[in-house]
Amino acid sequence: MHRRRFLQHTTAALGAGLVTGTEAFASSYIPGLSTIAPVSFDPKIKKRLVIIFSPNGMVRDGFWPKTEGPEFEMDRVLKPLEPFREQTLVVHGICNKIRGDGDGHMRGMSALLTSNELFPGNIQGGSNRPAGWCKGISIDQEIKNFLQSNEQTKTRFGSLEFGVRVPDQANPWTRMVYGGPNQPIAPLSDPYTMFSKLYGKLEDQENLLKVLDLIQEDIGKTRQLNDRRDRALLAQHLGNVKKARTQLSGSGDIVLNAPPIKLSPDVSDENKNMPELSRMQIDLMVNAFVNDFNRIATLQYTKSVGGERMRWLDVNEGHHQLSHRPDKDKDAQAKLTRINTWYCEQVAYLCKLLKETKEPGTNQSMLENTIVLWTNELGHGNSHSLNNLPMVIVGGGFGFEMGRFTKVNKVSTDRLWLAISHAMGHKIDSFGLPSLPKDGPVKL
């Protein structure tokens, strides 16, 4: 709002008192300002979970280590995670056993974190039956609800859903997070929108305080140019402005452990900007963790059947198109390897940022209190296999034996999510489709 309009508003409110007028203005200009809950530091350990998704399956050669156990070697795709070797667990043998409506990509995406079937619907894909949304909650939201139910672990948002180049479409190929049956949750792909969600009210409050400072400055400039009665009135105005500023400063504060980060301006949501958009979203995620806005986060790159052209990697074909080429096509495999290595670099960047960031008030790395899980909706792209989904876990472990490559025998995703849930302190007995075998959490 222009300063002159603000002055007109407050002047009109003088009969009732400037402070009252300013409070009314603040509450209308900044919705919810007076009810912003302070974000306080919880001295107890803050367990966090980040799930990162990249699409279209994984290359067989170049990703899976050739040796099990702690002596495993990180092949080309996993090389970016070499600095975190002792904090990395690679798991082979996790399978999405959900069948029914929808094609492999649809079930691969919407059943990935839910371990549940899709409702019948009218969205047609591939050669399978059409489908709708998923029938159950995703594991990230299940754990979020548990944490939000406890005052000691409750945070301002609970969870944040980040996206990078997720198209403006609503279908089972674009949604992996579900708040419950038929409740898909869309990721925010615009970092500026995410910034506004995190800090918009704080920014508006700061802007309003700046306006009050300008009014105070203007009154100071004009008080010597008026007669005694005018000076007395201006002195009263000045006192009211100071009182309004004090009340505004104290009533809506958000206590931050770190200031909001500065985003690069004018980065458009275009294919060529995907690397910078990725960095911006990861920077925002860690900044939100530092300020304890949430304990759960997801980061979704594009979507199932995502067709980004990663020209910064010298790849001109769409990712999904390349993923359908046979394994004997060496050119396609080399490009897919570069694509998946780039995704691994994004995981490594997040882990590096978490490792270099201290828990507020401690010397402990934030990575020690975080599980970062990187996965995919398909085990292999050209076969649309839902078996042997790539599962890479980096971080504190929370009871998992880290620093190794392990194989399990066709374990359904629900058992992995049970293990993750238990590691986060949420001791549920079952998760996902009720008809899945109830063998408990997988031992990792």
C-alpha cells in the first residue's frame, strides 16, 4: 500500500485512537497476523524425514553396487554420495506389489508411498484399466500426523511438499503424497510460492513496520513547521505511531533460528532452469528445518512419465522417451546414467547442506537427525517393472545399519515404510493395503 493511503487510513481513525486504527489495518492487511504461533526451539532430538522422488526407472548397470555389505563400491550413479558413504544404505529387493486399476506408471507413482490400490476412475493410461486417486494415506503424512499429535514434536506446518518442474496437472502420474483416501496433496513447484508460504506473513509484517518508520520520519520533519497546537497534535501522533510500532512488533513475531534465505530473482519455471530451481527448493527446505517449521518433507522431481530434456547434460531427448529404449542401446543408457547421476547430485547437495548446518544451539549436524530417502516409481524404465525399486537412505539411520549395500527378498513397500515409521518413533503395526502380508517392518 502507498504511504499516503496508509496515512489517510490512520488519520481517519484518530477519533478512535491511532493505535486502534493501526491494529485494525494490520489485521486486515496481514491476515492472521495476531494469531501467528511462535516457533520455539525444542531441546529434544528433532527426527526428520525427507523423501526424494525421481521418475522413469533406474539404469541397471551403473547404479546397483556389485558387492554386498560394508565393502560395497559406489558405481557411477551413486558416486556423488561417496562423501556420505558411512551414512548411506542402499537397499535392493523392495517391490511395489500393488495391482488392480491403473497402469504401471500410475500405480508406481500413487501407490509408491501409500502401498495401497487406486480407486476405479476415468483416467486412462497405457493398456490397463482406467483409475482414479489412491485409497490410502502416504507414509510421510502418516508420520506427520503422529508428530503433530504431540505438543513436543508439533511444528508450524508439520510437512512441506516441494516440487521441481511438476506440471500443472492433477492425475495419478503427478501425485505421490496423499492425506488419506482420495486426498492427493500437490507439491509446490514454485520456490517463490514456497517462500511466501514460509515467510509471507513475516515479510508483510516487516513491510508494515517500515511504513510506520516512514510516518515517524515524516512527522519529525514537519513538526517544526507548525504552530504550537499543530506541534502538540503531531507529538500526540508521534507517540501513537511509536506505540503502534511497539505493539505490532510484539504481537506477531515469528521467532526464527535463522533468517529467511535470499532467493535468486526472476527464475522462471522452465526446463533450462531446472538445476537452479532444484537448488532453490533444497535451500528452502533446509532453511525451514533450521527454523523448525516442519519435520517431514518430500521433494518431487517432475512426475511419472516425466519428459524433461536435460540439455545441460547434453541430453536432448525427453527422459521418458529415453527410458523406453532397450538396454542394448548404449547411447540411451549413457544418457540415462547421466540423468540419474544428476538426480543423485541433488540428493548429495541436500546431504551436504544438512551436514554443514548445525542444529540450533548445538554442535550437532542436522544430517545426524535426518533420514533422506531417494526412490523412483519404477525399478526399470523399459519394462515398467515395479520390482527392485531403487532405495537409497542417507543420514542418521535411527537404528538402521548404515554404510552398506544390502539385498532383501522381494519385500513389499509397506514393510519398508513400517521400518521407516518405527525409526521415526511411530510404532504402527500395519500400513497400506490390508491384504498385504503382515510380516512387520523389514530389518535393515
